[in-house]
Amino acid sequence: MNRCSTPMAASSTSDWRRLNQANWDERTAFHLGPRGYDLSSHRAGRGRLDAIVEAEIGDVSGLSILHLQCHLGDDSVALAQRGAKRVVGVDFSPPALAAARSLAAECGLTNARFVLSDVLAAPAVLPGEAGAFDLVFTSWGTICWLPDLEAWAAAIAFALRPGGALYFADMHPVARVFDDGGACADGFPGWRFPYFEPGPWRLDDPADYMDAEARLTNSLTVEFQHPLASILAALRGAGLGLDWLREHPCLVWKPFAGCLRDAQGLWTWPDRPWLPLALSLRAVKA
Ligand SMILES: C[S@@+](CC[C@H](N)C(=O)[O-])C[C@H]1O[C@@H](n2cnc3c(N)ncnc32)[C@H](O)[C@@H]1O
């Protein structure tokens, strides 16, 4: 296999929040533009969820839901439109939250609100909400931005009532080891960073995953690699027991150039399921 040019390990984590927030603030404008997120189903009254979440999330009617790293609020709105009693979205990007508030208002929702915060500081900004949620929902591009999974799991445990559940779906940590830099001739990916090295990894990428024409000025980000065992240990340490865990040979975005779209709109391997591309799990607070 090839070894692609690996990103440099950041010398410190001190600037991770500032760099990542600037990057997400800038991305938000592209995600609201013509090549951004398709919010038409939300505006029509029932926002689409991706095929993995749709199949796994179950009935959310009547639930109080905390949506961590809600971005434009599209999934928050979709959950509210499925009958959730209320949805609280948390994100640290002011333009993303402004977009989420405006989407919820446009959709006529009164059961969705949005709170500006670092996800790791959620307990501090939601002091009256300890144990107030039936479900914590977080999906697709979340923990790679967080240096501290123990604090992440503690925020989830803080928010959930006993018997409440976390639903988590994201790129599989094994798939994150690879990328197209140094890809093999047959379209298979090369190495990105080692599975067992947490980083921080400083990346410089002006591209956006939605808008192929976007060129980000705030292209520097700091990401973190969390192996599967670390995710499970953090949840267990915070008092959440695993209900189920699934590994999927498909993902909601195109991870590697050689991947193809399946009938459900997910991206998968062209021939055989070589590696897991997505991970989803449900964990319940004792
Ligand atoms: C890929 S999006 C989340 C996925 C969402 N389901 C989506 O596809 O739109 C990542 C989000 O995480 C937010 N984010 C990144 N780091 C964060 C942090 N430390 N605290 C709160 N939000 C953060 C970003 O602002 C962005 O809105």
C-alpha cells in the first residue's frame, strides 16, 4: 500500500477551538448556498434523514432530544418534525446556529431551540437541563473535532435522564486512517494517520465536502483520532451501557474517490466491503 503525505501533528491543542470554529463559521455560508445542504424536504414539512439514521433512530415522538453539534439544524428540525416533544441543538458556530434558528422558524417549529456552546461546555450552559433529555443525538463529523472524549461522554450523561439513550453515528475510526492523498492507482485510498495516534492532527484543506467550488480561507483545522475502544470506554466511564453497535460498509458522504453511491444514497465500496466506513451505536444511561 502507498503511504500518503501525512498531516503534521499539531504542536499543541491550544488553538484547536479557534481554528476549527473559524473553519466551520466560513463553511456555513457555503452550506447555505446553491451547492450546500438540500433543505427542501424540511421546508416541505418532513426533513429527510440519511438512510442509516432513518433506519436506526426509531420513534422519536414525544421525546426531549439534545442534538450535539447540530450545524445548520437540519437534523434537529427533522427530528422535531417527526414529533419530538422538543429539540435543543448545540453548536459553537454562531452562523450555523443563526441558520438553524431561521430554518426552524421558517418551518413553523416552536419545539426547537438552539444554544451556542462548545459541546464540551454543554453542562455549564444548560444548568437547568441535568437529566432532562430522553435522547442525545449526534451524527456525522462530530468527535473528530473534540480532544476529550471523557468530557464529551460526561456532557451526554449530564443531559440524559436515567434510562435515556445516546444515538451516535459517524465515520468509522478505521476509515479515518485512510484518505485519497497517496491513493493507489486502482482508486483505493492511501494512509492518512495511524489508528492509534490520537493527534492532534493539523490539517490544511481549503476544500468543502458539500461545495466543490468552495475555497476556504480558514483552511487550517485540528482534528483528533478516537479509536473504537476509546469511544466505548468513554461512554462506559460516564455510566452509559452499550445497547447495540453497528459497523457499516457505507457512509453518508463520499469518503474515497473509488466509492460509489448505492440505491439508498449512501457511498460504498465499488466491489467488496473492504473496511467499515460508518459506525453507529445506542448507549443507555443507567
Ligand atoms: C459536520 S457538522 C455536524 C454534522 C451534522 N450532522 C451535519 O451533517 O450537518 C460538525 C459541526 O460540529 C460543530 N463543532 C465542531 N467542534 C465543535 C465543538 N467543540 N463544540 C460545538 N460544536 C462544534 C461545527 O460548528 C459543525 O457545525
